[in-house]
Amino acid sequence: MKIPEHYLPLMPYLIMKDTAIFREFVKNAFDAKEHFIVPDGNDGVMHGEIKNTEPETGTTPAHT
């Protein structure tokens, strides 16, 4: 797998119950931008990347 050039060797990746709430918080509190969003087909997000500084932060929903 080729790692995208804009990825750093170590990046935070958060797994949580509701990524939408977290993404909205980070966008409002830190003026972050959604960089890459992969929908899950059920009005949710399978994978998301948000960015306000380097590195980007990846998020994914926890499956319980």
C-alpha cells in the first residue's frame, strides 16, 4: 500500500461511538476542516479525516 504523501509517519486515529459529534466539535472549536470522508451507506461515516494542523486526525466509529 502506498502511503499518501501528506500523511506523517505517526498520526492520531480516534475510535469513538459518535464521530459526527466529535467532528462538529473540532470544526467549531478549532476551525478544523473535513479533509476526507467515507460514508458508510447508512447516513454515517465509515472513516473520516479532519485537519486544522499537521498531522491530520483520522476517526472511525466504534462497533459495539
